[in-house]
Amino acid sequence: MNKQFPIEKFRDLQTPFYYYDMEVLKRTLEDITNEANKYNYHIHYAVKANANPRMLSTISKAGLGADCVSGGEIQAALKAGFSAEKIVFAGVGKADWEINLGLDKNISCFNVESIPELEVINELAAAKGKTANVAIRINPEVDAHTHHHITTGTKEDKFGINIAQIDKVIDKIDALPSVKLTGIHFHIGSQITEMEPFAGLFVKAVELERYLSQRRIFLENINFGGGLGIDYKHPNSNPIPDFKAWFEVFHKYFPARPGQRVHFEPGRSVVGQCGSLISKVLYVKEGAFKRFVVLDAGFTDLIRPAFYDAYHKIENLSSDETQDIYDVVGPICESSDTFAKAVKINKAQRGDYIALRSAGAYGEIMAMQYNCRKLPKAYFSDII
């Protein structure tokens, strides 16, 4: 039983709900800003990880910028207090209204993923009498060795511009008067826990920068995206990712040139460990070969296990009894509505509170209303 959760305060709340430990978030933000400031790195929080308004406001107040992948995220970031000059806009399919929004709000940069997109941005910027800052998102053909649904940097992925096409893209930018090349952008995937994939990225980045220098192109901005993972198995002992080691590796293998700004776009590593999905046990069901703990939370509330085969540590907050083995499942009418199979948790009974840990990223933001279920509410440790 985990004593850090105020179960006595949960009793008046309708489960399932998201519970955010704001002290963990505060410590995480302090750590990432302290480590980034050592090298004058620029951090843009990836809004797609969690766009809860209070979470966004807290992150904005810590001084981070925002990495957005939709017009809605730009609007949410601005409403939460992020400065437009710290907002970057990525995404393989930007709609005209989203591009116009970015232009109207004078965001920092569009991370461009195709020549047709460049042409559209140029046309829309010209109509407004503006020049749009763009960075070329490069597909560096680096495999991050994570789940295939969250790998973004290989030849087979839809993201970015193939590195072999760089000359063609630069020639196109030179011919477009209403766009200005200000940098390059990479993002090779998510939940990366080893530094080896980043080593491959450094090689490609150094080669590309050297080549562009030969074309007399100086890159003001190098954006390495995000990708740093979290410890899903040990959220209590490792609540804060190793930002120190992450930034040290980049500084060692890709030292910035004078006047050059290096950017990162972490999402999961900022908010992942501070959030938990809190659910109640509806039934303990005896099956033919196994026992099931049936929760009132389902994949409508936390889709990652069904979608990515993702692991979340599961804790029985109400029990100090010995552990038993269960399949922990939800109430949704789909066989994939399973959080874990043959998992050990403290002996469960109806009414127990169950925490699915490390759910601050891609949890609440991906919740849905399948089966006409209500979206889960959010509560915070400092105002619950």
C-alpha cells in the first residue's frame, strides 16, 4: 500500500480520476531547467503529452516554451500563458487555419515536413505580408528501438523530410520569398531509455551541419526534439528522469557553435511520473484458470496498455495483505480492455482503490467517451 496517496480524501471523489502530484511536477521542472541552463539549452514542453490547463499553466510559469502539433494546442498554450515567441509548431498535416493561426500569433517557428507544406506556408504568409520562420524537420533514418507506434525517425515513417532531399528543399526555400530558414529539427521517437539511438542522431546532425556550412548556410537553431523516457517500473524510486545525463551527452557530442541555439521538446519526461489514474475495484472475478480484478477504469481512461502494449505499475492503495496474481481489466466491451495480465498486487476486494502509476503523459489527454462513458476528471495534490 502506497502511503503517498491521500485515500481518505479520495472517498468523496467519483472514480476513475487522474491524480497529479504537484510536488513531483515542481521538482521535475526545477531539475530540467537547472540542467538545461548549464548549457543555455531551450526547452519546449510537448503539449501533446498532457494539455490539462493547470498543468500547462504550471509548466509555463517555470519558463518553458511549448511544442505544439495542432492549432488547438497553440490555442491551449497561449491561454495557459506560454509566450508566442517560445512556441514551435510541428506536424505532418498542418491545416490552413492552423498555419494562419500561427502566423497571426507570431509564433517562433514552423517545423516543416514537406515541400508542399512549404509552398502553402509561403502563400499564406505572403497574403498577410509576413515572413514565416521555418525549420526543416529531417528524417535522419535513425531507429530509436522503441515500440513501432512511437518510432518516428526511420525511412518507413511519415514524419520529416528524407535527408537525401535536403538540397531540393533548400533550393525551394530560396525560391520562396515569404519563408525564412532558421534551423533544422529532429525527433526520432519516444520513451528512449538508452543513449545509443541519440549517438546515431549526433552523427547525422554533425554531417548535415557540415554539409550546410559548405553551402554557406549557418543554422541559428538546432532542435533535437524529445524522446527521453521515464522509469515505468519504479516510479517511487525514480520519479525524475536523468536530465543531467541526457543534456551532458548532447553537449559532449554536439557542442553548439557561437550564436547557435539548441532546443529540446520533452513531454513524457516532464509530466509522466507526476500523474496516476485512480480507480476502484468493482469485482474480483474467479475465472476458469485465473482471477480478474475488474476496475471501473477502462481503456477509455488510459489507452496506452491497449494501444501500445504499455506497462504501468499497478498498486492496491487500500490493502496491506499479501500479494496475489490477477489479470487487471476494465469494464469496456472489448477484449483489449486489459491493463495487465498475471500481475502481482496486494490481495484485492470490492471497493479497493487501485492506482495505475506513471500516467501523467498520454493518459488524460487521450481519454475518450467510447461506450458513452464520461471523461475522467483531474485532481491535484495541493488543492484536493
